[in-house]
Amino acid sequence: MENNKWSYQEFLAFLMIYGAEMNYPLSEEELTFIQERTGITDVKSIKKIVDNTSDADAIELIDAYRIHYLDTPEKEEKVRQDLEDLLKTGGLHSQLEQAGIHILERFI
């Protein structure tokens, strides 16, 4: 899967994995949530891309896809809601994780 030809669902999976891993490794529960939310069966391949992407490159990638896929307020709101739902998964979420989600929201 080339990250310059991602579908919206693949981009969403990247965004959600990146946000989830800002402070702690992704839990199986979070990975399952992302897989269910996006419908991506091979979500682990996207996780591998996230793990091998620098923050600077991730920001550039998010910005490029934001312009392409998040071109309406409704689409932006849906991604915001998905990110908020990710924070509602089990376990405690630190202020840093919550701040990470808010940083991603600013990108979108």
C-alpha cells in the first residue's frame, strides 16, 4: 500500500493510529477499534507505516490528505468525532494523549 494513494479509510486509519501512539504504544483494543471504525482489514500494515514515519513526515502526510479528503466541515467533524471516540476506549488517558488528539484536530 503506497501512502500517496490511500483511500479515505486508509488515511483515517493512519490518522487514528498516529494519534493513539502519541504517548503510549497502541493497545489491541485500540487497534481493534480502529479496524472496526475504518473497515481496513490490514490495519497492522498501516501501523507499521506509522511506526516508520517521522513526526515531520507524518505532519506533511496528514496535511496533504487533509486538503484532499477533509474538504468540508462535515468531513472534518466526522474525523474529530472518531478521534474523540478513540479517547473513550478503555484505560486511562493522560493529558499528553488528550493534547495529542487536540493537536491532530488542529491539523484537520
